[in-house]
Amino acid sequence: MTRIPALPLPLLLLLLPLLLLLFCPGTLAARTADFQHHRYEEMVRALFAVQSECPYVTRIYSIGRSVEGRHLYVLEISDNPGIHEALEPEFKYVGNMHGNEVLGRELLIQLAKFLCEEYRAGNERVTRLIHDTRIHIMPSMNPDGYEVAAQQGPEFNGYLVGRGNSREVDLNRNFPDLNALLYYYEKSNGRNHHLPLPDNWEQQVEPETLSVIKWIRNYNFILSANLHGGAVVANYPFDKSREARIRGKTTYSATPDDKIFKKLARTYSYAHSWMHKGWNCGDYFDEGITNGARWYSLSKGMQDFNYLYSNCFEITLELSCDKFPPASALHREWIGNREALISYLEQVHHGVKGMVYDENNNPIRDAEVAVAGINHDMTSGADGDYFRLLLPGTYTLTVSAPGYQASTKQVTVGPAEAIVLNFSLKAAPKAINQNLKSQHSNKKAPSTTKVSPSNPGPR
């Protein structure tokens, strides 16, 4: 029998792609197809393909429709999709809010595929995430704007073409301005969380914005990120400055949770392959993070709205210098962001969580959870469970609800999983009960003047 000579290693490496095409014709084709831009119909097919691959841990639902009637689809990934399990936190990723900032859309499609594939492969880290978290992924909040941008494509896309929805409204300047109300309340010792919406707010926002607000209202989200493009930095609240705008000057606008927001931003930045280096796109951001208002002030944004209207902490991730990168860049971007997307998601499991019960072990919803020294309260969900993101340290928590006596406990938070701390509230005597009800009632919001749209930067 004639012996076939062994091929030199360099020659073998050169021939390897050809051999894969000959003996595994679908392998490279599938990989190439994975990193292409997805128009609306292709995105929908990709999401349903993931649902088909992992039917027992995924669910697809629509939160509404765009101006032109396209569904705003969300892929849910959880061990019990469609069900909120007590003490299991809700997390969301939102991409493509600006239609021409497309990298987030593609990264979230890839993330959905990755979580499904790794779950099926038995990856312990991914399995634990899916079993312990209810994950919601919305690749595109602005499918109409994307189609406008995609018609021009990566080569000819302008800085603003497709940014807004089909009515050319910037969706990240379209949420009710709750910052103005908070800044008023800060001076009068008013409410510090779950601020009321203005009258007729539904008529003042676009259909996409309306759908997202109702989504936030219907799910007790704890942590979120909003994926943008045009810079490379992790941006945290507040986006809107407390001070009057002065040309050429910006001011830091901190939330009461400034330390935890910095930690969340750093988590993404340092897990990203190059964001943390600071120099990107001709700009420098120390550690790859920035306070939104310190960068430039932005009114009516989604990030601040989440924090002021719900229990959700959201940051804005600027992920690429090029708003519409070519398909050839998508694989590199995925590798650069993959670990960061997972690491950030895991942050929803830090701090304190627990149940709020009455004396008969019935859950109490909308109980207020206050942390001494942090002027931003949270509330318990429909099942009586609460979640409070906190850095390691010792804290004093007070839980109160109308009709019940407040309960105070001290807890030490570590760097690992959230500490479980339950509360049982006793019914308040009638006299105290009346006083508690008046304390919990909403104060009337002051009238606010309209704010002109900010100069449209990457956010």
C-alpha cells in the first residue's frame, strides 16, 4: 500500500478552510451567515429559530407595534418562560433604539443564539443564569428607523439617517421628563421613586415609547442596558443635568445610587475587550465610563426614566465608533462584547432580595424598601418579592406599607450572590394607619416647562 506523505503544518493550515468546505460544507457557511446584518424579516426568523432550538426555556412575545406596524419582539429566556418566579430577578437588554445604530441589534441576536447553544451544551455558567434569571432581549426598539438606515447600508449611511422612528422622532428624547419633577422634589423633601407620569402622557409619546413604558410597568425589571453606537463608553445616570445649560460647560449629575451605577458601568467596560482602555473614537473616557450629564445633558431619555419610574437600574452602552459597521466587523465586535454582555447580566444577582409578608404570610405588593443613607426607595412586586442592588457593606433597610407598621433590619452584603432578607409586617393601629396612608399618597406634580430637544449625540 502506498503511504501518503504527511503535509507540512503551514500547508495544512492553509488548506484547512478548503477541507472544511469539502467535508463540512455547512460549517463555514453557517458561521458567515451568523455575522450578517438582519433586516426585519431576517431578525424575526432568527429569533424564532432560537425559540425552535430551545423551546422549553424561551418565549417570544410582542410588546406592541411601531408606527409602520412592525412588531416590537422580545425573546424571553428562562427556565419557566412566561412566569415570574418569586425571588427570581427580571433583566432586559434593549437594542437599536436609534435605527441607524445597528451593532446592538446584531449583538443581541447573537447573544440569544449563544445562550441557547451554551444551555444545550451544558455550560454551567449559562445554565445557572437561565435557571436563576428571567432574561428579556429586545433586539430592535426602532425597526422602522432601521429599515431606513439599512436601505442606505454601511457605506453610505449618514449620521442621522434612520436615527428616529418613521415620523423622525428621536425615541431617546421622547419619554416623560421625570428628572425635572425629581429635582423639584429634592428641594422639598418629596417623593424619591416611582414618580407619577404627567397628564395625557400617552398622547405625548410615540407608539414605540408607549409600548416600552407599558412593558416597564408590567414587568418588575431590576437591571437593564440600552445598546447604542457612535462612541465606545458605558454611560450611567443621570443623563439630565440639574443645572441650567451653559455652552461649553457640563456638570456631573449623580443619582443617589451613584456608586453602584459606577460599578455597573465598570463591570461592562472592563469585561469588554477595549472599552476600558479609555481612548476610543477620538474621545477619552477614564476607565471607559461616564456620567451622562457630565458628557452632555440629555432630557427625556429612557435611561433616567427607568430609574425614576420603576425599580430598574439602566445604563446606556455605546458600543462602536461606526454607527452602521460593515458585516465584516460584526464577528470581532461580538468577541469583544460577549463576556461583557454576560458579566453585566450577572450583576442582577447582587445586593439584597427577599419577601414582604403580612402576619398571615400573605405577600404584600408595593411595599416601600428604603436603605438608610440612599435617598431612592424600591417597591415589592406583585408576589411580594423585592430586589435591591447594593455594593458590599452593612446597610439598614426599612420596609413599610399602608396599613402596616414599618420594620427595620440590618444586613451585611457580600461580593457574591444577593443576601435573602425577608420582612413580616404587622398591621398598624387605626390611628397610625391613617397617618401612613397620607405619607404614601402621591404628591401633585408641579407644572414644568417644555424642554427643547438636546443636540443629538450618540445617545
